[in-house]
Amino acid sequence: MLTLLQVRDLAIVDSVDVELGAGLTALTGETGAGKSILVDALILALGGRASADMIRHGAERAEVTATFDVAGNAPVEDWLAGQSLEGDGEVILRRVVGGDGRSRCFVNGQVLPAQAVRELGSLLVDIHGQQEFLSLMQRDAQRDLLDRHGRLEGQLADVAGAAAACRALKAEFERLGTAALEREARLELLRYQVGELQALGLDPDEIAGLTVERDRLAHRGRLAEAGAAALGLCYEAEDANAHALASRAATALRQAAQLDPELTAPLQLLDEALIALKEAGVSLAGYLEGLEVDPNRQDWVERRMAAIEELSRKHRVDAAELPQRLDELSRELDELEHSGIRLAGLSKELEAATSRYRQLAVKLGKGRQAAAKKLSASVTASMATLGMPGGKLSIEVKSDPQAEPSATGDDEVTFLVTANPGQPLKPVAKVASGGELSRISLAVQVAAAHGGASTCMVFDEVDAGVGGAVAERVGRQLAELGERGQVLCVTHLAQVASQATRQVRISKLTDGKSSRVTVATLGEEERVEELARMLGGVEITRRAREHAREMLRAAAELRRA
């Protein structure tokens, strides 16, 4: 529900704040006062086309803010969640248009593309009239409206699930089928590659060990020289080595420690050093002995590493990933060798899934046919009361059982209409009269509505070309629709405005040099004066006021009934 519309420096509006509520709100005013400017402002907030021409003369920018109460509106809450936006039951759309024609769209303070805002706008507002967002002209919207009217959401979900299963199986079938066309060549290659990797017999931990060994063998001379030097200095040198020197130091301290206990600690350290030096010598001797290996070992390690690196380059992976590559190719080889069996199984699965989808799609189509008959009859009856006697709506549901499985089923839904007797039925989008199109849309919305409406519905000049009793019936239809949600109606007829639960007057003030628009929500006596003006023109008579009061009383009694 739209709760607040704020407009700044748009067209001839300098600053306007309009608070709104549930039910039917009539927007009235004299011709040229700017009633439709508010609708244009709302469209702009919903992501409509923007241009610098919209900015009020002398202003730097135009700005529109529309605040919506969306508590309990699941589609809107899901959309906000998908955009990682927090709502807390409220959505604030803000549109700013600069002097260079560029504009920015904000949703709850976050900048979003206009296309995204239009998606959200379609969940918040449905505008009927000679506007660019007229959903009734869109085939998808017609189908969705019919599904909602027929309460077919459950069947539609089943069809969507079955269609998704068909698409997944078909994609797998086509993938394997394509592979089967190149099966022999691919099998030959895979067998060669798998055999080559298996022959290599690479262990996942082998690379690190081989790398270390290759480096050691490549620098064996330097390593032997360093090891021998260290062994001599630590343990084996005849003239002086660390072990001999430490042993002499320990001998000197051992006798002295008997005289002074404080020498016991350094003596223990020397004893530990002697043990460590001996162990180091043994380790170095073993290391030097290990360096004296078969000279062919280095050749073998180099050949082994070269083979690993060659396969690594061939498969375009790191050497450590070759075992994983072998697993991948082995799985593909196994799958391809058994692809014939898998294809046969997939074919049966796809056939069964398609059969299930067709059954569900046919069931959905029958539900749509039944809903189409009821909705067509209801709308046709409503059209007669809205100034289109002899008018007719026919909802055509055509099924294509050969069509690819679709989330929306096999049906193409088309709303066909004629506003005048004797004229052929044509698609709604080709109806020439904007006023007729608005009233047809009104009839459809009234007939299709179930319970509370989830969107704000705006009707711009739906009473064009009608008057008298027909205008009153239009007002009653709008009031009935308003009982189920929120309806805003731009009107110039008192018969329509009198049916509203609230009335907003738009006035244009001018001093001969500039003009500006003011907006006021009317109290009861102010409504009488406004309705009297709409009935009587420039001169407001006592009779016009009495007629206005009577119209308001009658409308109030009708709402209470």
C-alpha cells in the first residue's frame, strides 16, 4: 500500500506531500490542474523514463519519493531479500533527476538500476490507463492474472518442477549424445592417457621426495666437502676437534668440582655437549656414507622427474595434480565406455519425465480453460455496466502439446475484447480507446480480485467518455475494488469521486508569472464543495451542494450495506 508520495520540483509542482491509505482515493481538480502529474510522479519513482524536461523551471533537480507499507507482501519481501535489502515492512523508492537528464534510483537508500526498480514496481503498483505500465496489455500478465483467478498456483508449481526435471535430463542426454558421436576417437585418447598415467605410477607424496633427492645428488660434491669438514672439526680431526677440546675441559672441571660445587652445572653442560658432539659425528659419518651411492641413481632420478614434468606439461596441470588428473580421466573413460547403457537409461527417464510433464500441463490447461470461461463471463457482464453495452471479453487459451517443457505450461493466453457490438474480437493491446482500455482493465481487476489486493492500483481517467448512471457504476466498481486493497483514481466526474473513502484535490495557482500545484486532502464539507464544483461548474448553487451531500450519503450507505 502506498502511504506517502512526496514530489519536489517536478513539472509545475514545487513541493507536495500526499498521505494515502487503504480503500478508494479520488484525485480531483479542474482540467489542467495537474491531476495526472501525481500519477506521472509515481511512475517516475517506479523506474519510469526520466528527462531534464521534467524539472520545474528554475530548479536544479526533480525528486520523487514513494513510501509503501509492504508488511505481509511475500513477493516484495522475497525481492528485497534477493537484493540483500532490509525492509522491516516498508519500502521507500526515491528518484532524483538532474539538470543533465541523468537520474538515480534508490530503494531503501541503496542505489539500484532503473530496470531493477521497475521489477519491484510491478509488485507494488498496477497502473491502469493511458500509461506505459499497463499490465493488462502484456501476455505474461494476462496468463498470470488468469492463473490467480483460477487459483492454479499449486498446479503451476507442479508444472514448473516437472519442466525443470525435463530440462535437466535433456541437458544430460544431449551431453552424453554429443560425446557418443566422438566416442571412438575420445575412447582411444582416454585409454592412451590413462595408460600413460598408470604406467607412471606416481604416488601423491613422491614429488616432494624426488625433488629433494635430485637437488642432493646434483650437489653431492659440495655436500660431501661440507659434511667431511664438519665431521673433522666436530670429532675426527687429529690435531684438534671440538669433542677432544670439550673432553679436556670436562676433565679439568671434574676434579675442581669436588672442591667447589658451583662448577657442577658447567660440568654437566660440558658432558651434554660431549654426547651431542659424538652424536653429530656419528650422524655426519652416516650422511657421508649415504652420499656414496650408485652413480646410476642420479640418472634414474633425472629421468623420473623428466617423465613427470613431461606429463605435467601435456595435461596442463601441476605435477602434484597428476594423480587427481588420472582419477578424472579414469572416471570419464568409465562413463564413456558405459555411455550406451547410460544413454538408454536417460532416454527412458526423459520419456517418463516428459510424459509426467505433459499430464500436468494438460491438467493445468483444463484449469485455465475453466477459469477463462468464468472470468470472461464475469468481465463481459461488468463491461455492460461500465458504459460498453454489447462489449465482450473472450479469453483464448491455446495449447501446443509439441512445445518444449516450460515452467508456465504449454498454453498461450490471449485476452480478446470488443467494446462495441458487431465489432470483431481483438487482442486487448490493439484496443484503440484509452478510456475503453482503462474500463476493461477495471472490469478485469474487479472480476479477478480475490481477497486483499497485494498492489496499489491506479486508474487514470477510467471514466473518460461516460457520464450519468454509467459513471456512478464505474465509481461503485472502483469502490468495490478498494474494499480489497488500495485504489487511486484520477477522475473529473462527481459520480465517481463521491464513491471514494477519501478525496484529494489538486489545484493550480498562478500569479500570471509562474504556476504551482497544491494538494489537499478534503474534509466532509470541503468534499461537498468540490463535488458541487464538479457538478455545477463555475457557479456553485445550493442545489449542487444538496446534490453533492446526497451523493456522499448514498455512497456511505452503500459502503455500510
